[in-house]
Amino acid sequence: MSEPEGPSAGPVKAQDRIETLDFVRGIAVMGILIANIIAFGQPFSAYLYPAAWLGEYGDPDGWLWIAQFVAIDGKMRVIFTLLFGAGLYLFMERAWARGQTRWLQAWRLFILLAIGLFHFFFLWQGDILALYGMCGLAALPLLKLSVKRMMGIGVTAYVVGALFLGAVMGPLGFVADMPTNGEAGMEEFQSSLATGKTQALEQDAALTELKLEGSYAEIVAHKLSENTFDPFINAWLIVFECIPMMLIGMALYRLGFFSGGVSQSDLKKWGWIAVAIGGLGSLAIGLYVQASGFSYYSTLSAFFGLSPFPRAATALGLAALLVAYSQGWSGWLSTRIRAAGRAAFTNYLGTSVVMVFVMHGWALGLFGQLSRPELYIVVLLCWALMLAWSKPWLDRFRYGPLEWLWRCLTYRQRFPLRR
């Protein structure tokens, strides 16, 4: 028996809605690379902790770290999660219209989970797709909720998760770096934190050495044996963000956020206000980390404990601004950004393939060789590659390569690819 179709997403035609989603998705997939490039080209710990950097850092006072923390880190992931939620509901609107049910979406998400696990073990341990698959499956039972309840649950869950992470992770930087004054309990706790830091850096160092000197097969074997359950264990740090933001993304889609249901003037006004509030909050956290000397636990608490609220404000504000301004952009650059967004799945995994060959020691061997500014140059080159291939490909073909594969696996039939 088919499920009822959801409410209309807004007053403008479907093609305009999809083009807006594509534009925001294109910006997000390009922005994610700015954050991910650190972990592509350096030890994974260096993403948070500058002291883990190999070679010349190129950011002695940490201002590039702060700028990225304020403008990029976590924000692009949140935007991408909002879009993923919107995409889940868009998919179900079409499925409901054809008399299909959420089982089709569940199968589609199982495929995504499998692709994400492949990505984690065979390409890059920073995968987000497996998490999206798991969180999407968890969100499926909530698809038939009213918009009001969906938004209420999403916001409430995010606030509760942010408060929980703030309580658990937020104090770590202060506690780890504060004087003990001879208190036995405090000394014991700091000792346990120091042990945890050492273990985490040692685990990262083992994989780092393989990326520098090992073969591709050795790297994969190490992740399969030593990081077998990491995609599931590490998910708890982000799951408090992922499911709530998916629900918020679905609700925003249904309210017409991406399709003209909210006026451009309101999107711009509240977008700039949210970006300003979130940016100032993140800046304050970044300055605290800088004052602490970018210690291990201050960076950890900044990313996971202190930043959820300013991160959400900034990401939602940026999403509003991108939606508002994208509707008036129709030049060659915006057209190519939309194409990159239409092929976001391919661009996301394709970036990992490119980085494996550029960075790993068995290939071009740039891992651990580049400073932070030099890694940003790599980002610009990858952006140029994304913008260069996406539009010509989509002019000739209906879908990006991986988008086509995902679609064929979802429906278990071969769709025509060439236009």
C-alpha cells in the first residue's frame, strides 16, 4: 500500500527548487574540501591539533586555524546534512507519487552505507556517507510527521545533543590545562587525559607512517584490522548533529525554504544576523584555543563541546544567504557550481580518489610535505577540476557517474546514462 504524498514544497516550479538545491550543494561540496584537505595531506590529528603537523606548518600564530574554524569547520557539514535531509524528502515525494513506500528509501540508504564503508576502508577514514546512511535510516520512521513536529523534534534533539556534548567535551580543555594545586583527584584525572591523548596520537602515527612509507594494500589492511568498528564507534560524536539536522532540513524543504516559501529579504536579513552571531561565537572559541597555545584538549573541546550552537547558527545563516542570492546568479560560474552540486556524490568521492594518488607515499608522495597555505592551493586546484569536468559531463550525460550507479542500484535496473 502506498504512503501519502507530503505537502508541497513551495510556490515556484520544481526545476527552480532543484537548481537552488544544486547550487547550495555545489558550494557545500567545495567548502567541505577546505576542511578535509588538512586530514588528506597531514595526520588526521592535525585537523584539530596543529602540533601533530609534519614539516613546516606555515601558520605560526594560528590565524589560519581560527579563520577556518570560524568560517568552514563543521559549517559545510551541517549545510550538507540539511541538504541531505531535504533530498531524502524530495526523493520520497517522488516515490509516494509513484505509489512506492519508504522501503525503497531504506534500500537506497543501505547502499549508501555500504558505499560509505568502502570509502572509509579503501580510500579515506574521514568518510561521512556511512554516517548519513545510518542516520537516514534512523530518520525514516519520522517522515510522516507534520512539519511542525518534525521541526520541533529536530531543534529539540539538536539542543539536547549540544548541551550533552558541551557538558562532556566542553570542560576538557580547561581541566587538562589548569594547575592541579596538588589535588590528588585532579592529578589523576589529568593523568588519564594525558594517557588518552598519547594513545590517540600513537594510533594516528601508525596510519601516518603507512601513508608515508607503506603500500596501498598495507594501508587498507591496517584500517580493516585496527579501525574495523571506527565508522560506528566514532559516529556518536556527530550523531547528535546529523539526525536533528536531517529533520530540520526536511522541515525547511517542506516549508519552502529552498523554493521561495521564504522571501529573499527575510532570508538575507536573518541569514546575515545568524552568520554574525555564529561567527562571533566561533571567533571567541578560536581565540580561547589560541590563548591556550592550541593544546590538544582545548582544540578537542572547541570542536566538539563548545561550538555546536555557533556552528548551527553560522551554517543555517549561510544556507539562507546561499538560497537567497543564488536565485539571481546565472553566469558561467554559478552554472558550473550548480553542475558540481548535481554531481556532488561523484565530486565528494572523486576528491578522495585524487587525494590518495596525490598524497600517499606510494603515489606522488605529498603527504606531510605541504604547509597549511600550500594545502589551500591544492584546494583551489581541486575546485578548478570540479568546475571543469562537471558541466561538460552533465551536458552529455543525465547523471554524474556515481549518481547514476546509486540510482541503478536503488531501482535494480540499468538506466540510460547518455542524453
